Amino acid sequence: MKLHEIITVVDENNQDMIGEYLDNLLTDSVSSEKAKIHFTFLQKIFEKLAYSNLEILCSEKTQLDIKVNGQSFTKRYEIIKPLRKAPVYEVRYGLSRNEHLRLLFFPFTFEKVSYYIFVKVVVKTLIPDVNETNAMRDLTYNVYLDVKRTPKKYLEGEKS
């Protein structure tokens, strides 16, 4: 049974960063097997999130098994990590040895429905050393505060 609704919302710049990132990855997956593999793994992560307990996903390794073009791929790691500003979390996914995707979100319950609300995308790189996670975490937290103040604006599409 599905436990959580996975949604994306616009940020302080009125941009749906997660939706745009996933749309672009889906478009790229038509012509790139690598993009198709990444997109399929991310779909599997969202499925795990929708059907699993967040605390469990944060505390133990999750095995992800996918098939793309008849070939099997497996990853096993802790896919969710709480960030140092509750209730913000990140989905963790390695794009390559150098690039690490982070999708920032927070849980929110509204009218007895549990949501995981995705807000920001971060691609960390080792070389050069680029990591905007803390800045994006703080911006995600600000969206959380706004959702808390005006949940209908985000969850029912009402105009403020």
C-alpha cells in the first residue's frame, strides 16, 4: 500500500527545479542509455520512498534493481539522508565517480495525506570541489515554512 505522495513544488524563484531536472533527464533518456539508466534508478528510488518508512530508508542500505534494454543493474546504499535542518532530507544518487545528485525534500502531512515534497536539485562535484547542499537545504527549509503557513497554495493549487 502506498504510504506517501511524491510531489514537486516551485521554489522561491517560482521554478520547479526537480520537475525540470527529471523532464530533461527523461528527454535525454530517449537518445542516451546512461540517462535512461539514471532516470530508471531515480524512478525506483521514488517508488521506494512512496512505499517505505523514511526512518528505515535513512538507517539501512536499500537495494535498487532495474532493467534497461534487457540489461540488469543494481545499486545498494543508503538512499536517503537527513540534513542538519529538520525536516529537510536528501535523496542521494551517484551520477558518476565525480558527480553526485542530491534531490532535497521534506515530509509534510495535510488533510491526513502524507507527502514528500521535493524542492531543490544539487549536483555535487569532487573536481572541482562544488557543493551547494547547505545553501539549497536552507532554501528548501524556507519553502517548508511557506508550505506550513499556506499548505493549500502548494497542495491544492490555490492562488495566494
